Amino acid sequence: GYTKHIPEISEYLYKLKINGPLGNAVDMELSGEDIKAIYSEMSYLGSGKTETGGRASATGVDSTSLGYNSIANHSNSIALGANSVTTRSNEVSIGTKNGETRIIGGVSDGKLTTDAATVGQLYHEYSIEKVARIEGDAQTLKSANTYTNKQVNA
């Protein structure tokens, strides 16, 4: 196990309130040295809820809140990053309640219909569509001119 003393952490006293499945609660006060013992067991506390970060709150069933002041208050939702807040069930949120957004970088191009698409993929498809549209418009114009010329010369 980990035994290194970290003075920056052990100076503080943490208060935890753990709610059990029957509504009973346990109040604890922990020093920084105690945190390492509880941290490894965090995934076992609550009803499938995980909270990591100061003031993180996971109140939705099977929800996860990662980051300072993050809130996952919908079922099967994840609030990822400081101040992130979920707005519906089955959501991964990286944005805040004030409408601030973040960029997800280093994403591979999607392959399946349920995968996320990258800007590069969208730009590529738009370019193909644009070329096809221009070629189609040119063919339509050519056909219209041919028809008009036949009507005028008839």
C-alpha cells in the first residue's frame, strides 16, 4: 500500500456522510492520511454512484461525478470535469450549468452509425456533396439549355 506522508493533505480534516441503502447514514471525520484508505473503496459506496473531487455530487442512480463541483443528478449520467452538470439521463456532460463548453480532442473518426463524427469527417462529406451538387446543377442547366434551344429552333 501507499504509506508516504503528504503534509499538504493531512493538514485538513474531511467530513463524510455516507447514506446507506435503507436511508441510514454514517458520519465520519477523516484526516488526509485516512483518505487513502477510503479512496480505494469509493466505488463500493452508494447505489452505483461515484463522486471524485471536492463538492462533487452524484445523486442519479448509477451516476458518476468527476471533478470539482461537478453534478451528475440524472440516472446513468456522467459529469466530467470541474463544474460540469448533467441535464438528462444517459448523458455524458463536459459542459457547465452556465452554458460553458469544452472541446473533446484526440478523437478518432467514427466507424459505426452510433459513433461520434469528427469535424474532419463532416468536412469531407460536405466537400463530396458540394462537388456532386455543382455537377448536378451543371447537368440540369445543360439539359434545360438543350431543351430551350430545340423549342426555339422548332
